[in-house]
Amino acid sequence: MNLQYFWMLLLLGFSTLNYAQTEDDETEDVDTSGQQTTFSAADEELINLGMKNFDERSRDGRGIRACFYNVENLFDTENDSLINDEEFLPKGMKGWSYTRYKQKLSNIYKTMAAVGGWSGPPEIIGFCEIENRKVLYDLTTKTPFLKYDYKIVHENSPDARGIDVGFIYRASAFQYIKHQALRLTFEFDTAARTRDVLYVCGTVDKKDTLHIFINHWPSRRGGQAASEPRRIAAAKMVRAKIDSIQAASPEANIILMGDFNDHAEDKSLHQTLKAKHHKEELASGDLFNYMYELGKNWKMGSHKYQGHWGTLDHVIVSKSLAQKRENRLHASEKGANIFSGRFLLEQDKKYLGLQPYRTYAGPRYIGGFSDHLPVYIDLIYKE
């Protein structure tokens, strides 16, 4: 299937998506002035580079697609007295509204439908920067996600803003067994509160057990060096859970996805988590980070900060998944990818080139998608 034809059909389909109107809907003009619809030849070359490994063909009967997406502040419009969500209320600084909330949900569905290709949205999806379970419920019941019958896994985190991670899955493709919210604490700062890591266990094709970790590690606020101990603490916690899994099952299938707020070569990922950069150097218990090679491309990444692309969003797998195994669950030979669909990008007027087309530019609403791009990988169980 021609990729340009695929995008044309997909985007035509997006234009027909709508919600049933309710009495509290408001009329509001969406400011889309931030998006640039015309790209230069150099921009188009970068988009094509980012999409070169994209496979829009059906996965039915041979594998599942696993995706992670930092959705940039998916808040509902209701005040929660237990968290600091005032910024994203109708009378808050961001001017958040029900109309904007609906548009945000629609944009997330559009993104995941595009990532999934002709088979529909990915079978398993991890999210970060979501407020609560309600936003996942609205996402899976008030958008075309509904027809795929997604189930939700979520636990409230102690983060002061109420920011959580979450997980949705198609029950026909992934059979849930159990989950656990891994609570992160710091010996050097016992008052600090941050996001949990969500661990989910289930089976694929009703045969291969898969252990999934959805991550949103502490930010780089205050600088990379000053904040690094918090991410190292997160890596230690996750590594300890992985060690316990591998002690019981050395060949366990493990995948970690998330916004780790570190690059592949940073200490938290490479040394503490033991996420290696080359398959040939994997030892027993090691993990393999697909984003090391992708992170070398300075012209594109999953996130852009002050003119510099970086890859803070990672897909990391156990040695067992990194190796091809006939009729056993394993990662696709194409590996993990950053989804850089053209509708998710805009021109970077300040630093030149492209950047993610986000929902807000500072306090200004521009109606885009997110300040991060999704990352994904196919897990194959039948050739």
C-alpha cells in the first residue's frame, strides 16, 4: 500500500470524527495558527527519514503493536481537591474547557489510529501525563477507540499535580493477569512525591507471558546533574522488580516503555537499569535499548527542547525479546521507532527545522497534539 495514499485516507477519516453535542458544550474557535501546513523540501526529507520503517500493514495473526505516548497534560475539566489541577480548569490559567478537552481526546485517538495503521490503534498502549482514570475512560468510550473494546489499567500516583501513567489494551490481543503500581520514594528527600511506575502482566496470543513497565521518571527540573539521583532511584526500583521476575523466569519477556527523562547513554538507563546499546553485548539479565541508535540522529527525536531534538522516550526489552525466536514472542527485526507523522509536526520558527505540534505553546492554546512524539514496536509471535 502506498504510504501517501494511506495518510490521505486516514486524514479524510479524521475529518469525519465528531462527538454528540451536550447541553454544556460551548462554541469556541480553536487557534491553530501555530501549525504550518507547508513544509520545505528539507523538512519533507526529515519526515520521510523518520517514517522509513513505518509498517501500515495488518498485524492480525502475526503480532501486536506496543506503543507509548506522552500526551502532554491530559486533564479533565473537573476540580479535584486532592491535587493541584487548577491550571487546567475552565477558569484556570490555561483556559481549559470541555471543547478543548474533547479536541484533545480526539487528537490522541487520531495519533494512535495513525500509529496503528490499517489494523487500527496499537493493541497495547502506555500513556503518561494523564490526570486520572476518568480521562482514560473518556478516551476509550467517547472516541472511536470504543469499537475496539479497550480495557484500562490505572492507579492514582501521589504526584502533586495528579499526573499519572496509564495503560489500555485490546482484550482480544492481550490477556490481563495482574498489575502493580510501583511507588517511588527517595531516601535523600522523603517529602518528595512523584509518579508511580505501572507494572502490568498478561499473555499474548494466550500463550506467551509479557511483563510490561510504563514509566514517567522524575523530570530534569533543576538541571540534569542535580536531578539525576531521582532517576537513578527510579532505575534501581524498576531493576529490582525485573530481577525478581528474572529470578523466577530467566527467559521472561519484558518490555519497558516510557518517558524516562534521560538519554540512552545516561547512568540511570545504561548502568543502573542495565539497558545496553548493542545486542551482541547482552549478557544474562541485561536489557536492550532500541533508542540508542535512533538517538544518534540529531535531526529528529521524540522531543525537542530549545532547538535540540532528544530521545527521552524509550522502548527497552529483555534479551529474550531482542532475539528472534521461531513461533515465540520476539521483537520485530525493524525494532522500535519514533512515529513522526507529518500532522504531528510544525515548523520551528525560533530554532528552525521541525518540532512537535503541541497543545499549548506556553500559556497559549494552539490546539495541537503533544510536545512528544509516540514510540512503538511490533512484538511478533508468528512469522
